[in-house]
Amino acid sequence: MNLPNSLSILRAVLLPIILFFMFMAQSKPSVLNRSIADALFIGAAATDFLDGYIARRQRLVSDLGVFLDLTADKALVAGLLISLVALQRVAAWIAIIIVLREFIVTGLRSYAAARGWVIAARAGGKLKTVVTMLALAGLIAEIPQIHAIAIVLLWLATLLTVVSGAQYCLDAAPKLTASAPSGTQR
């Protein structure tokens, strides 16, 4: 197990711990619980950027690493959004749009990969991730002074989600209608 893969696994392991402190802060309001949840989330979000950087820098990119990274990312964002809906801090429709986009893009990329093609991440998708993580950090913290900023960032993240999701669909369209390279059809 290399360092980037370990960081992806750590991100997935941190999710239930973050949720524990978020729900503890809700049932028994505490700045400490909110602060712990937010600090753990910020650390988890940092591993998202760090694992990819290390993997590329040290040439440790692997199929397992890509799987672990994507799975941990999707679990972290979806788990937090669903929990924030349950805590009535995020509108359900926003969570649905963001999570649905993740399913669609992951499905398109998996389909393309099964046919021997790559649909690379674009700048819009990466920007969407950064804005989403910033919005989530602000919403988890529940600090009144930054709440309005977090809501604006969440709206921006939702817009970027739709735009980048549409771009992935446009990028995938030619691949979905083309014939697969020889030896890859099922």
C-alpha cells in the first residue's frame, strides 16, 4: 500500500468520524464538536489534493489508486451533503444535483474506460471540487459570519456542477456512439 492510496483510505475512514462530531454538535450544541468536525473535514479535503499530487509526482498512479481516490471523494461529498440535508443546512435539491452529477460522470468515465478510452478531468470539474469543499467547510463550521459566504459558494458549486457535468456529457458523447477498439466489446 503506497502513500497516495493510504491517504484515499484515510479520507474514507474520516467520513464517519466527521459525521459523528457533526451530529454530536447538533444534538448537544458545542463549538468544540463543530470545530473538530470542520478540522477533520478540512484535513480529509486536503488529502484529496495531496494524494493525487504525490501519486503523479512519484509516479504511483494505478488503477487501484484511481478507484480508491474517486470512491473516497464521492463518499465524502455525498455523505456530507446527505447529512447536511438531514440537519436542514442544505436544500435537498442541491444535494441531489451534486450527487447525481457524480453518479453520471463516474458512470460515463467507467463506460469509456471499459471501452479503452479516457475522459480526462477538466478545469471546470476541478474548480467545482474546490468550491464544493470550501462551501462544505463553511457549512460544517456553522459560524454565522461565514454562513452567508458558504451558501453563496454552495450555489456556485451547484452551478459549476451542472456546467462541468454537461461538459463531461459533451466530451463523452462521441465515445458513447463510436465503436469500441477491437477486443474491448462485451
